Amino acid sequence: MYETYYGLSDKPFRLRPDPHFFYGSKGHKRAMAYLEYGLSQGEGFIVITGEVGAGKTTLVRNLFKQIESERIVAAHVVNTHLDPEDTLRTVAGAFGLPFENLSKAAMLHGLENFLRATDAEGKRALLVVDEAQNLAPRVVEELRMLSNFQSSEKSLLQTFLLGQPEFRTTLHSAGMQQLRQRVIATYHLGPMSEDETRAYIEHRLRTVGWQDDPVFLPAAHAAIHAFAGGIPRKTNHLCDRLMLMGFLEEVHTFTEAHVEEVVRDLREEFALPEAPADPTASLVEELEAPHAYHSYGPAYMDERMIKVEKSLVAVLSILKRMVAATPAPATNEQFDND
């Protein structure tokens, strides 16, 4: 829609992770360096944490794009609300192995045979587990046990764990000492700075052929960063809506006011709806008020009684509609005719 209006080859601010748009901020470059270092070691666990939408999955997909498929066999697991046995099934399925109707022992045997065959071909197996904050301690332990598959010289499986900051609490809990001993590097992916957010936006625009239309004024960039806090996904969401508004209103220069207008719209859309009015509330208030019949004159009481009567009428109307909507019970004659 708006991409054609602005002469772009594609939408620059899609929410889904796409390595084609990868932008190497300072934090993302360091996280990528840790992942590449982990690959060079060929063993142990690498842990990357970051806030929701910080770009962890995009980071991994960019890594996958760089991996030589002839050298590394990689599997990516994203469903982590699992028990230990289902986790094994998910890992087996991610590597393309059979898992249905197999016992735990059979799955472990199949995984070990696969890992040894992969090693015999001169390749390495890499398991990437996304959303690691959802992993129960027993599941984390199951993943650690998979690292026990070794040849005479090296580990047969390497694992990357990516999750939200709360996964660090799991990692540092009392029962995770053996896992911590196998972690060779950890890194927390923080938000982008204001300058990086601006460079990130312009990078994504240029990737789809942006020719300075539309223009983002400096105050608009500042307002975008103030709302998104340097989180890529929130930045994408806001900029996508901003571009859509620009298309609808024929805007070619975005100002701070434009950004604030879209921010207001987004906040209204995600605000909790107000609770529906209770037609009996005013009636209850009138009946329970201790001063209602003593502190005011007859005219006031007449007005109050009229409102009470209206409330009663509203309640009776609701009850009538409820009764009318209730289906009549089936009779014996109806059952006999079926």
C-alpha cells in the first residue's frame, strides 16, 4: 500500500524477523560476535538475552544466513512450553528425525546416532533454542544432558539459548550449576541509542530503495525513540503505522506532531476497555445512602424516586430479555418426534 506511494520495493517495517534487514548496532554486533565465537569453539552453551522485540531471533537468522550448510547442520526450536519428553520430540523433529510414538529411550538413541553420523561426515550439529525464558528447570536439564553426547575428541552437539532477561534468573538458580559450567559466553542485548534508532530506520528504508521520501525530521526521530525505547520491534510497529498515516494523508515530511498523533492512536487501541455501566448501581447507591430520606426536602426526594423507578425499569427490561432468550425445555412429545 504505502510502499508504492513512496516508491519503495517492499515494506520496510515488517514485524517478522528478517535477516535481509539486519542492522548491526553496537549491541547487535557484539551479540553476533559472541555467537560467532561460540561457533568457532564448537562446544558448550552460548546464552543471549534481551527484551521482547530486541532482535534476538533476527540475530540468529542472520547467523544462519552466514553458516556454511556444508559444515554445520542447524536446528531452531521456538516452542518452549514443553515438558522434558516433548522437548526431546521437538529437538528430534527440528533435526528431521522421526519422533512420533517413540519412547524417550528410543528418541535419545536416534539423536545419538544422528549426531555421530553428522560428525562422521565432517559436520557439526547446532541447536538454537529461542524463547528460553519459558523453559522449566527440568527441560533445561534435559537440554544439558544432550550435551553429554561426545566423541572421543569433542562434543557432538552445541546449543545456543536465546531468551528474555528473566532467563538469567533461571540460569543463576541453585539447580543450574552444571549448566553454568558449560556456558562459554553470555551476552545481554540492550536497546539501541537514539542515534542508532535513527540509523536503524534509515537502514531499513534504504534496503527497500528509499530516496528521501518521506523525510523524517530530527524531532520525529526523537519522538520515535522516546516511544519505542530503542527496541527494534516497537520501532517497526510505530514506523509502519506512521508510513500508513503518511500515505492516507499525503504526508512527505514527518514531524514530531505526526509521530505523537500515531502514538496516541496506538495507545488508545491497546487501552483496556471501560467496564460496562451497571444499571443497578444507582439503585443500590440510593437504597444504601444513610442520608437519602433525611437531609433533603420533598422535591429532591421526588426527583430521586423517579431515578430509582427508571433504574428498576431498566433491570426489569434486562430480565425480560434474558427470559425471552432462554430456549424452552424440550417436551416428551418433542423427543418422541425425533
